[in-house]
Amino acid sequence: MSWIYLDNNATTKIDPNVLESMLPFLQESYGNPSSVQHKMGREANQAIELARHQIALKLQVKDSEIFFNSGATEGINTVIRGVVQSYKKKGQHIITCQTEHKAVLNTCAHLEKKGVEITYLPVNKKGEIDLGLLRNSIRKDTILVCIMAANNESGVIHPIVEIAQICQEHDVLYCCDATQLIGKQEINLQHIPIDLLIFSAHKIHGPKGVGVLYIRRKTKPIQIPALITGGKQEQGLRGGTLNVPMIVGCGKAVEIAKNHAQIRLYRDHLEKQILERIPQVVIHGKEAKRLDNTSFIAFRHIKSAELMTSLPHLVLSSGSACASGLLDPSHVLKAMTVNDDDAFSSIRFSLSKFTERDEIERAIEELVQTVHNVRQLSPIWKLFNEGRIE
């Protein structure tokens, strides 16, 4: 039996159209885009600029506001570390959220040791932030608000329009990690005053190892020094030879990315069947505004690791790919006040445009049967049925 891939928030299958756009720059047009003295170099340079334009067009921004890097983690480090370095005179206070990606949280934790003050906004049980609390947390020395567009584990979508407006009112930079929202919802940056936006190509059926950093051109330019120094590539923001095939693939992936209505239909069908056919399940953030493709479900009284091992044909995860293998429960679920037992029992399902209805039906049948089988052998499930534990 073939695999059923339901881990698309971790990474996605490359789109054939994206791969086709990349191949010429892996085989024939392999020139260095900085070598504009000859034709092959100019061809590579033109391909880079086409990709930049494709992305700028999608976001409704200027080509000169788009910068390429290795992915969202590098973009996050570039922004947070760079803003701290450049805005010392204004202050050393950053606001973020307890459910951010570890790339943000670990970078902030590192900077805390160097004297930067970080405010970590809590979320409610649905995974939502309090906009009033955000507003009240901004101080005169606040230099940056870093809050993602959509959570990679729960799928909960944050109100980025309102967040951007609050930051604009207080003259504070807003950095948005849009890695999970790009390609699933439209983001028109003409209408949303986000200052800095970050995403990776491999979440939208593009190649791994390439990402985008958007920096708004303001009357007073945003000051961010290079994280990687070298040549003058990317207007001096990131040194190093540009990875032409990956950038071309990134541009193509963004150009063709769009929301597909069947994804939500399949996700909702999956959840409905699980709720009806499997007892003692909890869908995290179900009442919140969520990504159409994401469902984070606790199968109570079973360890997620045990359940996934018993489902060899289903490709699933217990949360963020960057945190897999850790002994601690999901920091996202902990912030949502989910108890440890339910957190350790949770599995994330994330669909894509390549997910088929037949795969969802097969996954449901395997889940129903496997959950039943594993629980029948579980002493914890026996204790629950006897009413000795809740």
C-alpha cells in the first residue's frame, strides 16, 4: 500500500510546473547571476529578477522590496537580530507570542541573555491572542512586534490586519512570519501595513532551501544590517552566490499558488468522521479561525508516538517538524492550556492540493481501526473505561 502524505505543514511535494521551471538552470543555464559580462550570467540574472517580480506581483509590492535567502528561519534571524542591532537608541523591547515558531522563540531567548526584554503574549484556549493586551504591551522602547500569520501546529490564524494597524498607530515595526498562510490565503500588502514579511518556498510546493524576506520601502527606511556578509548580492543584505534554480522555483511556486476549495471539504470530512466514529477525541482550536488544511487532534489516552507507529502508511506528525523527537509536549498546546496527557496524544493532519478524496477515506478507515486496536491493549484505556481516570 502506498503512503498517504498528510504532513504538508512540515513540507510539501514539489509541483511539476515548479520543477520544470528549475531544470534549465540546473542543466543548461548554469551561469552565476552576478557574472553579467556574459550571456549565461545575464540569463541567470534575468531569471532571478523574473522570480522577484512574480513574488512582488503576488504580494502587490515593489520588486525592490523582495529579498531572497535560504528560508524563513534565516529571515527571522535577519529581522530580529538586525532590528535589535539597528534600533538600540529607541529601545530594546520586543513583543512576540507564546505560540510562535521556535525560530522566533529561540532567537528571542538568545537575545534575552544579551539584555533584550521580550514580552511573550499568551493565547486563550482557542489559540487566539488578545489585541487589547497587544496594544497595552507596546511601550516607548518597543522596537518590534513579531507575530505569525497562522500557526504551523494548530492552524489558528491571527488577525494580521489589526495587528499591523496597531503597530502602525504606535510607530512600531511589525514582522509577520507568513510561512503557513502564503498560498492558502491572499495577502495584499498594499492594504495591510506589514513592515516585514517572511516565508519559505517548500511550504507551497516549491523547493527547500530558499525563502523570501519582504521589507517595506518607507519614507524613513527600515534599517537591517546583513546577517551574512560577503558580496553585494541582494542590495548588500545577504552575501553569497544566489541559488538560481531554487529562486526560480520559489518564484514559480508563488505565482501559481492559490487556495483550493476541496482542501477544506476534505479536512472537514476527516474531522467529522473522526468525531463520529472515535470516542474521546479533541480538535484543538476548532472554534477559532483556522487554516483550511490543518487539523490538530488529540486521541485521548493514547500516546501519539504509539499511534503513529501503528499507522505505517500514514505520514503524520505530532506537531512542528522542528520540534519532532523532543520529550517535551508541544509548546503551542501548552500555551493553549492543554494538559500534558492530551498534548502527548495529539497528531497534526495537514493537507495540500495534491491530497485526494480516496486518501482521506483510507486514512479515516485506518485511523478508526488502529485507534480501536491500540486502545484495546492499553491499560490506561481500561482505567478510563472503569471510571478510575478522567
